[in-house]
Amino acid sequence: MPENADKKFNPTVRKALPEDVDLLIELGRRCFYEAFNDVTAPQDMEAYLTTTFQKSEIENQLVDDRSLTFIADIDSDPAGYVYSYPAITPPCVSDKAVIKLERLYLRKRYYGRAVGDALMQVSIDESRSRGYQSVWLSSWELNDRANAFYKKWQFKVVGRQKFTVGNDIQNDYILSRKL
């Protein structure tokens, strides 16, 4: 077991700025790869990373006033980030003022060490302060770690949808919670 494997961290969480675009691309690609490389075909992984983390798309997210993007650092080491946006809401999410938690990504070395909690808390607090009544997200049905985390944060399964990683069509839960 690595040294300090049970250590909890108190990350510094900050709002992402336009100059963080390259960091978010690298961090997003790295976190997704670490989480799903063992269960994703290489060509599907590369297709997803290439389409999801395009520089122009991340730049647009960072300058959009409706976006909420926060980065967690541990001793100046980027540990993860959270990105929320008021996306189109599926029919199973019935609230009016809703925001989608699009990504909550952590580097694997920070799993289970309170970094995800810090990112979730800032995302919820900021969403609430902007007048949102609930937050929704989608999570792969086989991602037990993430689904347990969302349950701990009082998200409930309200529906299902398909999610595509390259050519791999997966089943996702749609989860929601009141703010």
C-alpha cells in the first residue's frame, strides 16, 4: 500500500480561468484514462478523449458565464476538477431551474481522500447561489465507485440514458438531487 494511502487531504479549490485551458485538457484526459482504461478498448478511448477535450470546446466552456468550473490542487498538484452547465434536461428530471454536473474528475491517486467531496461541495454551493433548484448527472451503471459517491451525496437514480465512448454504447444512470 502506498505511503499515506489513507490520508485525507484539504485541497485548495479555485475557479478555473481561461488560462487554465491546457491544464483542463490534460487533467480531463488523464483522469478519464486512469478511470476507464482497463475497461475501454484503445480505439474507443482515443476517440472519446479526442472529441471530448478539444481546445476550442474547453475554451468556450471557460468563458461561458453559465459554466461552473473549479480545480482542486493538493500542494500545487492538480488533483481533479468539476464542470457544471445548464444543459438540456432529460424528461425524468422534472425541476425547472436545473444544472447538469457534466464532469467530476479526479486523478486516481486522490480517490477516497476527500478531494471529490471538496469539488462536489463547491459545485453544489455555487449552483445553489446561482438559484438552481437541483442538479443532475449521468454515471455509467458499472462505475460502482462513482455511483456510491453520488449516493453518499444524496443523488437518486431517476432514469437511464445511453452514453457513447468511441463506438462503445454504454448504459448510464441519470441521477438527480435537490439543492
